[in-house]
Amino acid sequence: MIIHSRALAVSVLSSAFLLVVLSAIPSAHAQSNTTPPTTATRPTTPDQTSIPNNNPPASTTQTTGQASQVPKIKEMNEKEKGKVERQGK
């Protein structure tokens, strides 16, 4: 008899818990079914305009981001490059 009453208590408590949890979740039926407008509106003026600058055109011979190396660093790089060629990585 005690086993049946425990099972009944567990069943009632779990049902109550599920009822509370599921009622907190919005259902798909609660969403509105309004359709969006069929025509799109476009802006009349562009948000961004291009303004020409007075800078000279880009050069194909100019390198970007590379500066001349200090002789000591250049020597160290050559030494490491030679080591990689002889021994591998």
C-alpha cells in the first residue's frame, strides 16, 4: 500500500511539474499569422556617397608593410634560413 501511494505521489508531482514548465513555454498557436507587405520600399537617396580624393594612384612597385631590416636581424634571418635548408624544420 505504501508503494502505491508513493507511486501516486510521484506521478502527481511530476504531472504538476510538467504542467508548470509547459505552460511557461509559448506555443506556436500564440504567434500572429499576419502576412508581410507584398511590396518592398526602397530608399530614395543613397546612404553613402563616394568623394574622390587627391592622392596619387597606387604604385605597383611600392611594397606595403615591409621596411628595411636592421643588418643584425637580416644576418640572423639568413642564418636561420640556412639552418632550415640544411636540417629541415
